[in-house]
Amino acid sequence: MPTSDFLNPLIGGPGTKGFPHHAPPLRRDAIAAQRWNVLRGDLPLPLAVIRRDALADNLRWMQQFVRDHGVDLAPHGKTTMSPQLFSAQLDAGAWGISFANVTQARVGLESGVRHCLIANQVMAPTDLDAIVALRQRHAGSRIVFLVDSLVQLALVEAWHSAQAEPRPQAVEVLLEIGLDGGRTGCRSDSQAMSLARRLRAGAATRLVGIECYEGLWATGRSAEDRALVQGLMQRVTELARCCEREQLFEADELLFSAGGSSIFDLVVPWLKPALSHPVRGVLRSGCYITHDHGSYRRYMASMNSRLACGHGLHAALEVWAMVQSCPEPGLALLTAGKRDVSYDLEMPIPARWCALGEAVPVPAPAGWKVSAMNDQHAYLRWPLEAAAAPRVGDRVALGISHPCTTFDKWRWMAVVDEAYDVVDAIVTCF
Amino acid sequence: MPTSDFLNPLIGGPGTKGFPHHAPPLRRDAIAAQRWNVLRGDLPLPLAVIRRDALADNLRWMQQFVRDHGVDLAPHGKTTMSPQLFSAQLDAGAWGISFANVTQARVGLESGVRHCLIANQVMAPTDLDAIVALRQRHAGSRIVFLVDSLVQLALVEAWHSAQAEPRPQAVEVLLEIGLDGGRTGCRSDSQAMSLARRLRAGAATRLVGIECYEGLWATGRSAEDRALVQGLMQRVTELARCCEREQLFEADELLFSAGGSSIFDLVVPWLKPALSHPVRGVLRSGCYITHDHGSYRRYMASMNSRLACGHGLHAALEVWAMVQSCPEPGLALLTAGKRDVSYDLEMPIPARWCALGEAVPVPAPAGWKVSAMNDQHAYLRWPLEAAAAPRVGDRVALGISHPCTTFDKWRWMAVVDEAYDVVDAIVTCF
């Protein structure tokens, strides 16, 4: 079980941006009782907020979605790296959490995660040592990682051979299948099969399933995305059958994992292939938890046209900033920049506007755009013919594109209700 | 004085990337005694390191530079947000530290900074309240911020009027002068003078100097940059004379501040204008502390041609990652991504290479390039005809372009000597 301090940490102290200057550090469970309100000015801006109701809806919708499709969810934890959100995902019914490396998986285990899927290669002795130690410390936990080359496997085997007797239990691995021009993963089937045979032959590893990732190639155009997923998943399924024929798996139940956050509806039908072994299909989508106002919103428009009832995800993450200067017609500078909000896919998207003295926001006028950001500033521009222009002291909520690169800019975020009362908080461990 | 815990914090625990998995959290001053070595594999990668000797050289060179020019240094603290580095800058002789907002200034004050230049507008009541509280808590400290509009000033005055008697001392402000098409700052001289008169007339503020920022327009081409600086600084100097003639300053000594990290050699001669008041010229360059392998390296090439003896800054910040996969000819995936290293100006620059089993790095071969990054991966590419190709398990040091956006991705960094022994550590407060 997670230690209570880990899920209920102290929040605050010098440098905790967005946290009230005058407040002492507080345990997470003492935050709501402060009755802070974002729009009444109780917290300094910029401040990242998660809208509670949207978050709850997203957690519920996604879990229902995987349940309806007979697969499991191990959402990618690298998105949020938040113990509180991992815990919420597990409470909603997630089978496990995915991670990018051992340091992240450790946060998961301390947060109560029992099934850790490290969707990445591991080969450094210090990381392999840590997997052994974490398995011991967290009895009953599983830590699975990816293998995609004989060189990587040789490093894992060298580490294993160097351990004192009795050597640690074999590590559980998934064979990663990749696409030409892509990221990691075996490019050819013959390469994949050679590797699978070596995994079976050695004492250091146990092959428990297959993994791939389609998300890098998603376009949002259904026909292309469907063809992409079909091509990749058919290949993965065929490889699994080959591995079964050669008895290369060492598991009662196979893990079959794919799925980013862009086209996961196209992936799930492929996660339960007809094989001799029972199969646990594991979807890894991570960004659904807060969804967004940009990139994922656009992908979801395509998904809506494919799903009979549409998707049920809502943008839950906003970064509030103040207008600090309106130095030229059509230009306002906001007190948030590259330190505060995602800019890797596109500039943030003005979502709401709360004029000075108001406590109820309105939708940001059409035509408001962030044209650029510096480290600590955003350039908000609007057409000169627009009826509504921001003024110094106004507050603007920036919607985001790509949750991962906003989460990693905050050590805590306020969780708010519809009135922007702070009702909870989360921390991140980046 | 700073509390000892603040400069000597506990480092480690779940989620502290790059910190040895097995080590308990340690005080900063216990790190060196661990005798960890980066290239021996004692710390998980990715890991950000600061090269101690380069850091020390940079601190010394910059302080000597401002001393030689008769000006003071208040390096921008937003670059590092590191109490340990603020302390090192003060120890080297910095007059103060610049910040982007009140939350940052509080970190500075807790770190021992006495002169805080908030090079930004402040107008929210919660931030103004905090300035009053911080001045009280840190006796003898100064917190100065920028004003660039009558609307902002009206907000400061409304806040001041709403305070209970006896009202807080007037806040110290600098008049910010800006350029058309730029960021904040008064665009016209008449606007600036109207604002200065209102600052003088009110009880809430005390005008103690003038500020501007040339860095947004720097090109690295000396003739253009010289003309830019001359135009801006002549205007600022003339405005200061106008303010003197009208007796708008309320200070025995004026602060005159400018200077980013790109063309600061062109700025310093203008920071000591001939005025009736004594003037303290305050240069705000922040990135000199670690310098970089990209953008600032290129600006410095121009500076070298202007300075008789050249500049003495060295790239001190590297992010080490491991090669996790070499799935196609000419492509390696590294275990560092958008979470770990700057990508806002350009991709990171491979700087060093340490093959598996080696403990002494060599310069990264010419032709190695990072072509893209995902959240947790970097795509390292090299020409197929290159003699040297990385292999899985090798370590690569990524040089950075723009220190600010690498510092904000790490909660701690290891300080290393030439042999990559960890000799110290710093933390950041983003």
C-alpha cells in the first residue's frame, strides 16, 4: 500500500508557483478547507488547474470504453506523473499504469500501482538492479519492459549473469514491434523471431507478450489510420502466432499492448487476438485523463465520426494567467510562458476570459490567439475590429495542446469545481 | 540569512530522475561523499550535469566583466531558479538577482538575495501583499518591479488605498521602456513621461530608475545589434534626463537596467549615463552561468570579435542519456526527450560520447545530430558513411541551446568534475 504521505504530500513553500504566497505548506487533504477561489484572486497567477468534473467524466468514460471492448487499461503515467491521478485511475478500474523508465515506475509502485508496464527498453545495470529491488519491496507487483534488439538482450543477460547466486528471477519482457521510419521496435519479422528465440533460450528474461505503438503515425484521417492500425496489428498478431507455434512465450496469460491517445478506438479491436493462450489486451492511452484543447481535440473529432455515441472526453486542464500589459493595439502580454504551458505542438489556445473584478469567466472571444511565448510571457493577439479586448488585470485561461508538456511544468495543480473553488490538489513527480 | 535547509536541501526520493534508485534522500552536502561517477553507471540516465570548472569560470569571468565596466550584475534568476546557484552568484559579487515574478523573488530572498529586481509588471493584490510581507520578513531587502501603463499603476494604487492605515511604504518601481513590435514597456516617450509623472504624484509608488530589454531583437550581427542598442539606450538616457528635469525620481541613487545574455557587451557602456543622480547600472544577463552549446554560443562568436580578449564563457550544462535502440541504419534512440532537455530554439546538440564499458568520453563525432524528440526519446542520426556509430548501451551527452528550458526540466542536477565524479548538487525551484 502507498504510504499516506505519498498520496497526501505537503504542498507549498518557496517556489511553489500558483500556491498562495502567505499560506504555509499544507497537506493535500487540507487544501479544500482553505476555500480558495481562483477567480477571486486567492492564488497568484499563473496557475494550472484541473477541472474536477471533466476529470471525473474522463476517468469514467475511458474505463467504460475499455470495459465495453473487453480490454484493460494501463494508461501512460508519463503524461501526469501524479500519484494522486494514478490512484484515481486505479480506483476507476485501470489494470496497471505504463511508464517510460524505472524512475517513473517507482513512483507508480509507491502510489499503489501493482502492474507496471515500462513501455520502453531497459538495459542499464542500475535500472535492472532497481527492478529487482522494487519487486521485492512491493510484493505481488509486476514490472514488465520492452526488448527490441539482441544487443539490448545481451546487456540484460550480462547483468543477470553477474548477479550473485541465487540469481534474481527472470525479468518479464514484451517483444517490441516497430515500423520502418519509426521509433524503437524490431523492424523485420525475422529479426523479431530471432530475438524471441533468444529470449526463450536465456535465463535472464521471460517473454510474456508483444507490444507496439501506432500513435506516431496517426493522422486523424480515418481511412489512413485504419489501414495503419490494421497493417501493424495484423503483423503483431501473426508474430504472436509464430511465437506460440515455437512455444517462445513463458506466461499463462499473454500481454498484448498498443495504443496512444489519438486513435485508440481503432486499436482496441485488435488487442484480443485469437491465440492459444489467454490474452490480456492492454491499452496505454494516457492523455485521455485531461484530454486537451488542441491536438487531441482534433483527433477526437475523427473518433466521434467513428463511434456511434461519440467520445466523452472533455478538456480538463487550463493554465490561468493575468494580462500584465497591453502595449500596442491588438497585443496583450500574459504572465505565463514556456515555463507554464505546452508549446511543443502549437501555442496555447485562449479558452476563457475573466475580466478584472469579475468572478465568472466567459468563453474567450473568437479571434483571440497566442502568437508566441517567451520563458515567462505569452503574446495574446486579437483582431482590431473585435468587440472585446482584454485589459491589464484581466485573467485568461489558456487551453493546452498536449497535456504531457504542461503537466511537466508544474509541481502541483489545483483541482477546481465549476465555480473555480479549489476543491483538491495533485502533485507531480517529474 | 537563508535557512541552512534551504541551501542544503534533501535531494532524492521517488521520482527524482537521475538520482540513484537505491540511495535514500540525502542533504546536498552529503552528495559528494557518495563518490558517484556518472560514466561508471552509478546514476540512472537521463541525468543533467553541470560541469564544475566551467561553472566557476563563467561566474568569475562575468563578475570581472561587469567590474571592468563599472556596472553591477543582477543576473536573471529565472534561468536556473536554483538557490545554490543564486548563492554562488552572490558570492561571486552579484549586486542582486532578477526575477520574473513574486514567487521567484521569494525563492531568492530565502536564498540570501537582498536586492530583487522583478523585471516584469506586478499588479495583482496577492502579489503586492506578498511584496510587503517579504520586505518585512527580510529586513533590509529591496524588491523593485516594472511599471509600463497607467492601468497597471491604477491597480497598484487601488491596492495601496485599500490597505489599512498605516499603509505600507510605497513600492519601488522602474519605468519600463519598450520598442514597437516588442514585448512590454512604454512605446512612446510621451506615454512614458505621463506615467512617470503619475508615479511621482501618487503615494503608492516610488520611481527609482528605468529599465529596458534589448535581447528580443538581437541578431548576432554586430552592426545591427550596435544600432539597436544605441537607439534604445539613447532614448532611455534622454527619458531619464527628462525625469530628472521634472524631479520625478524618488531615490538617492538611480537604477538603470538592461541586458539579456546575447549582446550584453554592447549594453554595458550605456548603463552609466551622465545624470545628476548617481546611477547604478544593473546588467541582468542570466544565461552566462552555464552558457550553452547552441544559441548563446553563436551570439558569443560575435561578441568574441568585439571584445579584445574574447569572452570567457564555457558550456557547462549537459544532459546524459543512454542509447536504448538502434533500429535502423543511421538511427539511434536515446533515453532523453522533451522532459529532459531544451527543444524550444533547436534540438539538442550531441556533445560527447562514452561507449559502453568506457569511463572517459570523447567528443561526439561530427555529423551526429538529434533530428527530433518525443516526450521521452531523442532521435540521434548520423551519416551512414561515418566511421563511428553509437551502439545500444553507449552514453551520449546532449549539449543544449537555451539553458532556461533545460533547468526547468530538472528538480536537481549533479555537479561534476572533469572525470564526471559527482562533487556537488543543485536543486531548482520551478
